[in-house]
Amino acid sequence: MEIVWEKNGMLVSPNTFYQNISILRKGLKKVGLAEDPVVTIPRVGLTLASGTDIKKRSSETHIDGSQENTHSRDEDTFAEELYDEMSLPPSADTEPSEPLVAHAARQESGAPLKSFLPAVLLWTMSLVALILLMVILKTNSVSDAPRVHFDEYPFLADINGCRVYIADKDARSEEKKKTLSLVEKLKSSCSHYPWVYVTHYALLPRTSVIRCNKPMSQKNQCISEYHFRGLNPGD
């Protein structure tokens, strides 16, 4: 490792080193060596077998041209095969490519999902905003309904600073007198709640009185109370 790689500035793991030795053994077996010339010596390293005969092929000058070409092609083929095998990673086989293909497939299948999620989120947020807007409008319309109802009350009279409105525009004079008499009892609060809305119920022995600090057409504060008829003489 030191002579081949480290002196040339390359760092190689022991796993890569032993795999290259395995590739070298396969290559030597392909060229016709019956026995493995690479011997492992424990705690020392690797060496060639003592019976290995090494010849320098480049010194042979009396070789036929066709044989030389054939020999050159064999060496080139072997060199290419050896280079291809050595260029593979330590666990080079077909299995590592499968996770890569699966990972690529997951990325391709996940890309449309990622692009689809923002659209779904935007659509959901728009739907929620629309529902909230409808609820707000509905709440406002419901809360404004009583105000519209009181706007239809006709003005009856102004008593001690209280502006009196009565629900029944066709009320008889007797009912109007009872209304004014009732408001007369509440004159002490006219300075704080000058708008008074009175409702008589024909089938019930009670009268509704709503006193407000501002008219119903504005945002106001009101006091609601019932006055029952027949509890006192003259009611």
C-alpha cells in the first residue's frame, strides 16, 4: 500500500487493498497460471510464491508479427478487464444500483406530491377564510335584527328628557296613557338612559321596557325590564 498508493499521495483503505489483490489473482488465473502466485504471510504481508518464474516479455525480439499482434491484443484485453474490475467500488455488484433506482423513483413520485401540497393548503385556507367571513356577516345580521325592529317603533312623546317609543303604532289612547304613566315613574333615569322603547303584550299581563343611553341606530348600552300588570291598583 505504501509503495503503490501512499507514495503517490493516495490513501486507500485495507478493504480496497485486499479487493485489488483479489482482482489481481483473478487476472493472473485468467492468463493461465494454475496456482496462485500471491502468498499471504501472517503479520508480514503479501509476496510472490518462491516457485514463481518471472520473465521480461518485452526483451523477446524474435517473435512473428502476427503472434506479436495477437499477444498485444491479449494483453490489451486483459488490461482493460483488469482496469474495469479495479475501477469498481469494494462491493461492486448490481445490488447497490437498486436502492438508487428506488430512491430516484421515490423522488420522482414525491415531486408531484410536494407541488400539490401548497395548492391544497392554499385552497383550505381560502375555504376557512370564506367560512369565517360568512359567520361574521351572519352574526352581524343577527345582532342588527333587533335594532332594525326597534327602528320601526313610532315616537310617542318626550317626558322629562325621555324619548318614548311604543311598539304598537295603532295603540289606543288608553294604552298610550298607561305607557306615559309608566315612563313617568322612571324619570329619574332619563338623564342616563333617555331612549325608552315600550312593548305591550296583548295576551300576557306584562309590559317590556328597554331603556338605552343612545338610540338603537348606534352602538349603545341598554337596560331591559318587565313590568307586570295587575300587581298594583290602577295598573
